[in-house]
Amino acid sequence: MTTGISAHSTTGLVCVSVAQPSVELALAAAEQLQGQADVIEIRLDAMAQPAVAPLMAKLRTPLLFTNRAPWEGGMFQGAEAERVAPLIEATEAGAAYVDLELKADLGLRRELLAAAGESRVILSWHNFDHTPDNATLTAILAQQMASGAHIGKMVTMAHSWQDVLRVLQLQLTAAAQNFPLIAFCMGAPGIISRLATLELGGYMTYTAPDEASATAPGQLPVATLNRLRTALRP
């Protein structure tokens, strides 16, 4: 996989999330971001008429396609089968990654995994309200590891530094099982985890194109995160 920031290849990847209301605007935004991140996430649920092919044809940066449901913070309106269909299309087109929620229908999950080919399926779980206790987090991680997904993603809302440490600690369990895990926290206390996860075994972190375009609370602009990564390098 070609990365946008080869100097940081020994740490986790940086993904920048693009959420625009049309394919044309998403493509224009993504083209401006090439070279600034290892992965570009295309939020299909933000588009009035989502399409995969034009983005795959024009962008050289590895792409992650997400079509998030409202019950997990997304904007897609429609049947679940319709929501997963463009993700399957993305795998058939050779997308680097697709994202599906742990809470999604099991049959649709299996269908997506069966169609994955060379694409890697991220099975995600978000809690936009709080950070559960250790037992709950560990149980969710176990579900992800047993699911057949290639990568897990666990993101919670942090209200304290203790919340942040509970989430980052999941990376110890994941590493022991050789399971790639994306793990960090939203909210002001969680901002540091978006950087720290890259240095502590996390597979990937998510950034915004700029300060006005964040897709989650506490999401840093990609330029800011890149400056912080550079400052950590000897």
C-alpha cells in the first residue's frame, strides 16, 4: 500500500475523513488532500447520490469507504441492504478498506466479508455518549476478533483521562492476538489519544481536512496531526 507519509511508516496510519454532499465535491476535497494522509475515508452517507467508481478512478491514495447508519452517528437513510451495497461495490473495485458496524446485520456482514477480495474490512463500534467499563470494552473487542473482520475499530466518548486509558489499553489485548485495532477517544479529553494511538500500536487514526470539517468531536485537522507526528520524531 502506498502511503502519503512514508517517514512515519513504523507507526500507525493517518486517515483523513471526507464528508461532502456530492461526488464532485468529495472528489475535489480528496484531490487536495492527497499526499497529506496514508488513507482517505469517503463518507458515502454524506452524499445525496453516493458513487464509488468516480473516486476510485481519480484518486491514487488508498481509499476507505464508509456508509454510516444513523444509529451509529451516520446520515444514510434507507434499507440496510441498500447501505451495504456500495461497500460491496467498493471491494469489487479494489478499494483498500471498507467499514461496517459491529451492530450491522450478521448476514450483511458475512456478505461483505465474502466479497472483500483484496479489500480489508474494518468492523467498527462507536459510543458517542461515554466510555464503558473494562469488561464491556473487552467483550466488544472479543466479538470483533471472532467476527472474521480484518481490522477492528473501537471509538468512545471520553469524559476523563481514565476513559482514554481504558480504550488505549485495548491495544495490548489486540496486539497479543495479532489483531489490528483502531482505538482512540472522542471529546476534548480524547484528543491526545488520536495522536498517542499511533505510537502505541494502534492501526490508524482519523483526522479532518481542516478545522471546519470534522466528522467527530475532537477530530484534529490532518495538518495539525502531521505537525505533531513530526515533532515526535528524533
